[in-house]
Amino acid sequence: MRSKYYSVKKTDFVKKRTFAVDIDGTITENGGGRIHLDALEALRRLTNMGHDVIFVTGRSSVEGFLLSVFGGTTKIAVGENGGCITLDSNDHILLGNIEECKNAFQVIKNSIDNVKEKTVFPRMTEVVLQRTFDLDQAREIISENDLNVGLSDSQYAYHINSSGIDKGTGFSEIMKKLSILRDDVIAIGDSATDIPLFKVAKTSVALGNASEQVKSEATMTVSSNAGDGVLEALDKLAPKLSEM
């Protein structure tokens, strides 16, 4: 899908915006983590125009940061569903507590069958689990044991994060650090873990592959899935950016 967005000129964008963009299911294709290259090129063009494009992901912040380096976007990443922010190769802000997440994992594992960690890039603030057990049952165990964690589903995996940590709280730290106003934030995503991010953005876009719940929380939706949806969203946003 070649986007009409490519015809937009730098002079069409009057005010700097900050795009907070999910990775898996948003700029990946075929469910295997392969980057949709046209979508990444479009995000790089936004960066070259002077906007910020910041990846906000359930993956590690290091993965998001490396994607920003090689992809040519803003070299900041919010990872681990808001638990960790990477500003440079060895500069990380840890908002979550991995020890309480590990403790919760052991409690859940001892209470439910088939609870297994997922093989992922090393995490600094969360525990990532395979989607092989009943999520609601695990949440009940967390509540019954008064564990200070939350359990979320990114569709890629289940994530144990410290209580109060999500993509919205993680990105809010970036907003404070860089003096970014809510009115200038445009969030793009596809899963329930993106809803807290939508809430800190004035404009939010749910892609075609998002659930109805996620779509209901966004200020706008597109029909196309994943990377094609990102291109469709940018097509829709381009004429409005100077007005927003």
C-alpha cells in the first residue's frame, strides 16, 4: 500500500507534533515481528519534517530504541508497557520494580497450570508470559494475594507490571521531560495496552486490527490493519495537522 501521505510537503506541517507509536500489530506485519517498511519510512519522514516519533511498546525499551536508531525516528523509546524508558545505549529510566513482578509470577505459577515465561529480549522492570493460561483467573490470584502488580494482554504476550505502570504513565514521563503538551500528542496503536496511551493524547488512532473495545477508546479509527493502517491514518491526519 503506497500512501498518498508521501505527497505531503514539509511546509504543510505548521506545528511540531509528537507521535507515540506502538510496534507489534501497528508497524509490524504477518504476526512475526517483521517491520512494515513503508510505514517505517513514513514515520521517518515525519521525523525529518521536525516532528517527534517515539515508539511506545510492550517489547523492551532497548528493542524500541534500536528500532529508532536504525529506522531514523526520535531516539527515545518507552518499553515494557511503560516500565522502562531508554534515552541512550546505557541510559534507562526504570519506573517499574521487577522483583515484585518476579514474586507475582511465582505466586501465579504455583496456583495455575501451564504458566510459562516467554522467551524475550531481557527485561528490566517486568515479567513476560506466554498466553497459555486464563488471564482472569490469574488476575483473581493477584487480587486475593494483594500483590502490587497488574496483568495485561498485548496480544503478543501477557505482561506482569508493577501496579500503576502502563504505557500512559511511561509516556507521561517523556512528556514531562521534553515539555510535550497533551494537545500535541498523536497516539497510534492496536491493543488494550495502548488504551492508557490514548488517554494521555489529544488524538488517538486505533487500527483496523484493534478490538472494538480499543476502537471505542480512540478518537479516530482506520479500516486497514497494522502498517497499512498507519499509512491510512497519516493520510487522514495530514490535512488536519495544521488545524489541530
